[in-house]
Amino acid sequence: MSHVVDPILQAESSQAESSQSSQSLAVATSESALQRRKIAALEEKLQVLESGHAVKQRESNYYMSKGRAVRRIVALFDSIEDLISENDRRCELDGDDEDVTFDQDRLQTGYITLQHALPWFHPRATELEYNDYCHMLKKLRQGADGARGDDTSKLKSLVADWVNRELKPNPPVDPEDKHCRGFVNDACGRLLCPAELDWNDPTVRAGIRDRGEGYVVTEMSWPAFLYAKYTADMDNLEEGLFRSTLLLQAFKAIFTSPSSAKEIAGDGDGANVIENNRRAKRDFETSKKVKTHLRFALSSVSSWRSVDGDFDYVPFWQAIVDFFEKPLGRTARQKVEQLLAWWTRKVFGTSRRAELSDGAKASMSVNALARQRARVDDAFFDSE
């Protein structure tokens, strides 16, 4: 009797045998070992993710630290985006821009200054993807605004101490409360008073406090705190301008150290004077923003803003920039150079190394020792 095999049963039997064969190829592994390897693989993936996050964080910190230079060196009010937009606009021009405005020129000057301050910025901005580019600008802005906040906060208490020491007001300026500053305070009012007015005149004081006609304080007047001894010569308004003790103290407090601001009677200490003098003009450019911050520290405004009553800080800042960068005529340029030299000497000191004669150098102990050793060597050689 012949046996007929059901094709379906035969197929199922073959699949079962194949499954058993494949399972028999697997080496038995404990459950704990399998779990350990899975955990190790996940940890490796996590480490890769954390490493990428760490790199991103370091990059962000780098941008923020470099961004601190923007408000100090490049532009106190203009945004980085505005500087870039103006440079891009000029790149798209076919020829000369005959209709360029004064403000556009100011923005382009700011962009060039940005390139000098952050030489890596332009090539990196060209290479980055758009999202990374936006991230870079965001962190630069945060660093810039953070530096401005730090500087104004630092000057808040320091200026009160300096004013109290120098002018000895009664009552003294409160280092913590800015609401008691400004024109309601006699000492601060004297320093904020326009150069063309006499704060000692009771009529002037009353007029300024009441904002009466002829006594409105705007950015179109140089404040007294910019002048040496806080007094202007109305027949020569450039005499003593930007040479005040408070200005020098504020510059040193921000750009060197608060302790150095106590030493302003003589010239600087001359440390690293060769390098410092190469940087002197660039560093003094940054002091333009010190004048703005100092005015804010003397005012009664408690939080940073560009307008204080009738006084607008933006054109005030621009007037200071123009004084140094756009002097009218050769005599004015010479006076600016003399002013920069004064600041270089007061902040960094002077070096007399170049004045040493060859005779003076030869008598100094290093050169004298070299000559003595040469004589001993010659004597020894001759004796042999």
C-alpha cells in the first residue's frame, strides 16, 4: 500500500526543522550579559551626544566672550546685523554709491572696526550654515549686552566713591541708590551741568531742575564732567576737554582694574609700555563709550536706556566719535593726536629706553659682565 504525503504537512515540517536548525546555531547567553551590552551601547551613544553638546557649549562661550568687545570697541548702540547689512549693501553695488548717507558711512566704519576687533568673524560668517550663523550672532549679542551691563554696574558704586572723595558733598552720594543722583544732587548736578552754564548760580540750578526755557539739558552740550577740573573755558571750549579725573578713573576701572583707578595723579606705571603704545589709540577709541557710561552713572536713571529725559545718548555718543574721527582741519587733528598722547601717558606711562645713549648702555651691569668674562677668557687663552 503506497503512502501519500500531504504537501502542506511536508512544508510545515520543513519550516519547523529549519527553525530548530537556526536556533541551534545561537550560543546561549545569560540575560544579564545581554542587558550589560545593551546598556554599554546606549552609554556610548549618550557620550557621543554629550560630546557634541559640549562642543556646542564651548563654541557658544567663545562667541559670548568675543562679543564683549562689540559694545566696548565697535559700536555702543548699532546692532551687528545693521553693520552686516550695510556692508552687504555696498558689496551689491555696481559702482560708487553717490547717495550714501552719513549714517550709512558710520555703519560701514563700524563694520570695518568689527573686522579689526574680530578678524575671524567675516570668514566664519561666510562658511557657516544659516542656523549656525544666526546662533553665532545671537551669542555675540548676548556677550555685547552682557559687557555693557557689567560695565554700568561696576561704575555705579565706584563713581559714587570717587565723587565723594573728590568733591566731598554733604550728604554724600549713595553708592546703591541712583534715584538720589542726577540734578537733584548738587555734586552730580555740577558734573552733569552743560559746559556753557554755571551750576554755582542758583538760577541755573533751579532752571535745570525745572527744565525751564534756556536750561534744558540735551546731548548738544558737553557736560562739565568731561573737562579738567570740571570747568570749561567758554572762549576755548576744547581746552581741557576729555581730560577729567573722573574720565580717567572710569577708563582704568573698566579696562585695567578698579584698583588702578585710584592711581591717577601721575603717569601710568609703564608696564608693557611698548605693546601698550601700539594699542593706545585703539584702546582710547574704546574710552568714547566710557564717557557715555560715566554720564549714565551720574544720572538718576536706574536702568540702561538710550534716552534720559531730554538727553539722547545716541547722538551724544556720535558727537564724541566725530570729535576724534572727523576733526575739522589740520590744527584740530593735531590737537586730537596730542590728546591721545596725553591718554597714552596717563594710562600706560612712558618709556625712556629709546633715550639711553650707547655709553649708558655699555656701563650697565649686563654689558659690563659680558666684557669682564671676555677679558678673563682672553687672558686664559693668552696664558696657554
